[in-house]
Amino acid sequence: MENKKIAIIMDALETVNIEKDTTFALALEAQSQKSRLWFVSIDDLMVRETTPYCFAREIQFQRKYPCYQWLNLQETINLDEFDIILIRKDPPFDEKYFFATHILEQCKKAKVVNNPTALRNAPEKIYSLNFPETIPPTIITSDANEIHNFMNQNGGEIILKPLNKCGGSGIIYMHQQDKNFYSMVDVLTQEGNEYIMAQRYLPEIRQGDKRVICVNGKAYGAILRIPNEMDHRGNIHVGGQVVISELTSRDKWLVDQISENLQKDGLFFVGLDIIGDYITEINVTSPTGIQEILEFGGADIAKIFWDELK
């Protein structure tokens, strides 16, 4: 990776948690391998004629606050002057993100990770539908009665998820006796105007929601995120307890079912969410967890990432 010129498209630097942020860990490892880094926000992308450009500023990351130093003033750079472009912008996958993938698609030389076409075609809550044998009973709809019927057919307990959020935001547990059912569905669907996902409730969530990190189609480590007693979500962002986890034979089988597609689609860096025997989400925009895996004695996935990318 020596002397590589790398652009990182990410959220505001002030939001970086140096103990947990995966983008930060990837950046530090790239620096240790003598690469140069430029910070780019999604608002900094543009096209001149048919050539993709960006406003970018050379940066050096450091494991203290503030977590960075600027090395130069902001400049305008042709995206194809970079060797590698990491797009690590957190959801929501909104209209701006959609058009950003089109801009990045215009790169002729720079390697964009993950592939922008794949990012556009693999919404995190929906991509798993391509692998029906790996997911729990699932529907996507904006119709409250359809969701209610689905709940009755699947043990009377379900999980509702907005399609366009991350970190456990907006995920709701519902059961047959809940008199707030229709009200909550109205809120999540914006009065029937937005699609949401419903999945059969998996009681194994009490033992934890497993995050499996895959690089280039192979699983390299996992953590278990265990919900606290007052929540049904194990996400780190909402206070889930994190412990290291082994990959079971079922986990490995699940990865095997999707590995070929991940590689074919250019989804180089992916985080699988596994509860019990099922994949519940395939995270492709900005999966996290590598610092926790390393902290608990697991693989150094930041190093594996750049080694595999070579």
C-alpha cells in the first residue's frame, strides 16, 4: 500500500469515536502502510463535463482528540487521481447518496470500495432477499393490514424496521396484544406512504445479535452484541453489550451462501447481522465492528482489508 493516494468519503470528523470507529481504524492502518489520505464529504463530489471531481483535503489521523490534523489546504482533485476511494458514509441512503454513487461510477482508474453500482443495487435491508434460504420470514410493505396478517401467521411477534436507517434506529418489537400496533405502523410508514420491513421475531436475540465481518467474500471475525434488559436491540449505538464470538458451522454456511454474490457484485467489505440461524441484514455502506474484534483478541481486520485490496 506504500505511496497509495486514498480518498475517504465519510461523515463529519467530529462524529468519529476513536475507540469504535471502523473508518478511523482503516485510515490508521493505511497510514501505517505509508499511504496518503484525503478527507472528502459527500457534498464535495461533482462532475465537470463528464469527469468526476471532488473538493478534498489531505489529512492525517491520530488516536487522540481531535483525531486528525490537516496537512494541506482544500484542493480540487480529479477522482481518477486517487488510487483508491473508500465510500464510508453512514445511512440514510437518500437522494444525495443515490446521485453520489452515479458520480463515483464515472471513475475510470480509481478503485471505489464498495463498488458504487453495487451500493445502489444492494439496499441493506433488501439485499438479503436475494438469499431466501438464509433469512427469517420477511415482508416489505406499507400496508398495515398486510403486516398484521403476517404477524398472526408468524407466532404473533414481529420486528418492524424502517428501510433507510442504521444502528438500530426505528426498529420496533410488536406483538398481537399491543394496542399501539396500527398507530406505530402509521408512524413508520408515514401514514402508508413509506415501505417498511417486518420480520418474524427471533427469540435468540436475547443471546445476542452477531456481527460478522466479511472481506472479499470471506468471514474474518465476529462479535456478539447483547441487548440490555430494557431493549430488544443489540446494536452498539443503543447500548448493546459487546463480547467476542466464534463463527459457528451455521454462520460459515450462511457466509458460503452469499460469498460468490458479494465478490461478483463488488461488495468487498460487508457486515452481516446474524440472529440464531438467520441473516437479518447485510450491511454494505459503512459496516462497523473491527475495533471491537481486535480489542477482544480477534483478527486485525484493518490490516486484512488493505492486504486483500492489494
